[in-house]
Amino acid sequence: MDAVSFGLAVFTCIGTLNDIHSLMKKASDKVAAYTNASKEIPMLLKGVHHQCLKLRKDLEFLQHLKIEDTVDNTELIELQEDGLSKLERNAAKLARTLALNGRPSSREKLTYAFKYKPAVTKFHEEIQQWYARYSVSFYLLARVMAVHEYNTVGASQIMETVAGLKDARLRLLSKTMEKPEMLGSNGHEMDIPIRFTTATVSQNYAARQIVLDYVPAKFPEYAENARRDIQELASILSNFDPLSTGLLTCDHVAEVNVDDCQLFVLSFSFPPGLSQPCALRELLQRRPLKAIPINTRLVLATSLTTSVICMHAASFVHKNIRPETILIFDGPESTKNTFLIGFEFFRSNENQTQRRGDDSWTMAIYRHPKRQGLHPDSNYRMQHDIYSLGVCLLEIGLWECFVYYSFEDDDRGLPRDEVARPGDVFNVHPRSTPERPHELHARETKLRLENLARDRLPAYMGKKYTNVVLACLTCLEDPQFGRDLDNDNGLIIGTRFIKMVYQELQSISV
């Protein structure tokens, strides 16, 4: 599969949608003429017709992409072509149904009219399923798009995000991004802490609620690198649609000095229609399992996986994925929406890692054994984020807290080792000691997590979800997941991540 074949697949799918476009108009008129008792059918046809127009606009955007034809792109293009082929087959089936010929007798009119309803309804569901399974892979296209003119007017939010992400990457390459504003140490005295995190809720100048995420400049000798990376991250995050990516929209970045400590402050807008953010850690610690149904846990897991995919598509590694860096917002009808924050350790995937660590046992639980201790054994790779995701997915599936915090009433609620204890799932304390150096306890912790997934998780979330968690926890040992891809630029691993984790989560039905 190459870029030419991909373009042909898009062209074929657009042609089928064009057929549906004209057939739907004829079908809608015919059904409306047959009976007034089935007004819902013309309305249904009209709604799906509008959906098809938007889908066609998205495909036209894909058709006009100029994709860099390299070896690394092969698996991504094959994934896209597979999705397009399935969509085209479903569209062709609907087109055949809508092209029914002949005029029925008066006795058959109502029956004939209702032949359309199940076919159109099914195609409506298939489009939604197609977007759910394949649209997240569109974000990787920003990594392989060559410079070209494109128009996203009328396209979906996903395609607008892809285009914006590509524009942001071009600005980064041309060094035209804005530098962070310098603020005094008293810029946000009225912040409300979000317990179990380092983030706060505040208000901007328009009195709208925002989330402030504080990123310390840990190593003074690398301050310029940190400043450049935070500028790039803020620029990239300003292009993401939060509801489809699980990453909050960044509208401001500032640099502050508090008690001689240099901090970068990322300001995020509240997503539309959402409110009351809290940490996933707080939900895990305070809400019993019976209060969180399986479908809610599955939604949380899928949304978090989307966040990681989009973070990697933007060429960043997070390096700090754990329940303390995952915000949960309340949505309409008691829905839950997850967003990834806590960019304390992030860096561009294209920049060199410093191989500096820490001895925090609460963080080490979510780190691969080769990335633990003051001096990690290996450079940070995207798979290390995927491993951390796997630990979080295990915790979400079991809905059992791996770390508990005990705060005083007047405590700000910052997550610290001093006020933490390990969850009951651990047989021994996951802290290194002279008798148990970090190399030993790191391997023991990883083995304990894998055994928890194999032994207990199937009863809570089923076999498919268990396999997804194990795929994440063993991604650095699995050759199919890119064990030997040390020099991969993220496209191959990203594509396999989508197929082996995201699409498997999407295929789970409750």
C-alpha cells in the first residue's frame, strides 16, 4: 500500500457517497409521496444526507493531502485504506437499497416506505462506528502531510484539528511561535486547588473558568530547552479540540517566579458544556466500584487512550501518566470526560532525553522498570507512555486505588510520597530499600501488575479489555508492538498502538 493506493481508495469512497447524495434525494421524495404516516423517514434520510455531505468533505480533504511516501508511512496508510474500504462497502450497500425500482401498489406503499428506514439507520450507525474506530488515526496524518493548500470549511472538527496541527508544526519549524508572557509571582492568588494534582481552577480576564497547570523548570542548566519545549507544547495544544482529543485547549502560557523557583503556567479553557474538574485519583479513592458502572469505566479508558494517541501525534511524550495527571470533568446527563494534564516531565519526542529520574515510589508504580530510579537505564520512548497508560487502564478496570493519600483538613492536597500509602493490591511496599534496590522492586511491581491483569481483570472488564491492558504492560517486550523499533519516528508505533489498543477498546460492547 502506498500513497497512490490511498488516494484511489479515497476517490472510490467519494464516488459512492456522490451516488448516495443523489439517490437519497430521490428516495426522500418517493417515500414522502407514498405516505404521510412516515414523516420520520424523510427526516431520517435528510439527517443522514447531511452526515454524508460532511463525511464527503472530510474525504475530499484526505484526497487533496500530499502524503510523504516513506517506508514509515506504510502501516498508517494501510490502516486508513482498510477503514475506507469498509466504509465504501457499507455505502455501496445503502446505494443499492435506495435504488429500488418500480412503483408499489397502494397496499404495498407503507411496506415499501419502511424498507428504507432500517437501511438508512444502519448506515448512520456505521458512519459513527467508522469515525470512532478510524478517525483518531487522522491525527497521525499531520506527521506525514507535505506542505500544500487545503480547505477545511464544512469539514468535521477532526479534520480542522489535523490541519491546525500541521500549521502549528510548520510554525514551530519556522520559529514564528509566540514567547510566553512574563508574570509576577502573585499572578494567581485566588486559585482553587484541584486536590491530588498540581493544577488549579482560576478565572481569566473575561471571568471564564480556566485550569492552570504548573510546570517547574527542574534543571536550570536546561532552562532554554524547557522554555522552547513549553512554547511548542502550548502552540500545539492550542489547536486541539478537547472533546475529540482528550487534551484541553491551551489559550495562554506564562512564566512566573515563586520563591526563586521558575515555573511555567499553562492556561486551559474549560471544555464547552463541562464543569467541576477533579482528579481521577480522587474518584478512585472516594467512589466505590459499584458507583462506577462498566460502561463508564470503558469510556474513561477509551478517552484516556485517545489523549495519549494525540499527544504522540503531536510529537510529544508525556512521561507522567498517572491518575494524579488525569482530570475528570462532569458533562451532560452525568457523563464523565477525561483530559490529560500534568506536563511536569514532558518533552518533544524529537529532543534528546536527559535520563534524569527521581526516587518517588508513587510515580514509580506507573513507570516501566527501565525508567525508574535517579538514573534510568534507558532513554524515554513512546512505549514508556503506553506502559504507564496500561497501569492506569488496569486501575480503572479494577477500580481499586493503587495509591492512597491522607491529607490534613488545611492541606492543599498536593500528591506527595510523605502522605501516601500503597494500595492493598501490593504484597510489599513498592519502595526501594538497601535490601531491595529499585531494580528488584521495579521488576516485582511490573510482575504484580501483569498478574493482577491476568487473574482478576477478566471478571471485572472481560477478556478483550484484559488483553488491551496486557498489550500495554508488555509493549516493550512484544516485537509486534515495536520492541525493536528504537529509531522509529512514532508513525509505526503510533499506528500499531491504534490497532492493538484503541480499536480493541472501541470494539468492546457492554
